[in-house]
Amino acid sequence: MKTFKQKPITVLGQPLKVGDLAPEFNVVDNNLEAKHLSDFKTETIVLNVVPSLDTGVCSLQTRKINEQLASYKDITVLTISNDLPFAQRRWCGAEGLDNIITLSDYQQLDFAWKYGVHIEELRLLARSVFVLNENREVVYVEYLDEMSQHPNYDQLFAFLNGFLNQ
């Protein structure tokens, strides 16, 4: 059962598993420009999915993942939420994180449905992390059951260290 602050929620869409090909998605960047998975060309992509950057857990998750992976070569971290692009831009500026990529799924919920992260009751994205390889296959996935909890950072970073140093 999925919960948000211990209250049951309904998460809709098609959950992905390791080995699946990551679906192409249509979201917008902070300038309201359409962005798709295929726009990002690095070998490895981390999809950092949060309900809202304006919450403590989401803010810390985004900062921690981006800071930890900043030194890696040929990896892109995409933080995706349903926050309005203006709010995402404001958050990045307030946090001093102007070099990270935030994308919004607020218009169509295209990402939400294709990645199994649409919280029906709140129209937010369910907290999750995906790692995609150069062929855009899912090589790591974590869907959280309780949205107010953090992902398993140790497990994620250990996986990435092993995966990127193969």
C-alpha cells in the first residue's frame, strides 16, 4: 500500500522494473519549452522524481542526489515534479542550485502515467528514483511506499559507483 504522511493514496500508471526500456516522455523545462528523454545524450541518466520541491524531504533529496553525482562524468540528473516551472526556477535560485535540471510534468502527466508515479488524489508525482543506461534501459529503480520518506541513498550511490566503474 502506498501512503502520503500515513494516509492511503492511489498511484496510477505503468510501474517500470529493471530491464524495461524507459518510455519517451513529454515534460517542460523552466522556460516552458518541451523536453523529452531523447533530448538528453549522456550515457547514464538518473531520474530523481519528487512530489514537490517546496517540501523538506524533496528539497533535501534533490540537493543530495545532485551534489553526490556532480563529479561524475557522462551522467545527467533530471529532477521531475509537478511543480510549476516558475516554482522550480525559484526553488533552484533560492537553493543556489542554478546548474541542475528540473522538469515539470504538470501539463499532461505524461511522465506520471508512463512511469507509474501519478498520485491520483494529489496530482503529484510519487517519490521514486530511476537509473537509465546508454540504451535507455532501466538498470535501477526505487518506488517508495511512503511519500514522506527518503529514498535509500546508500543503495543508490553504491549501485551507481559499481555501475559507472564497470
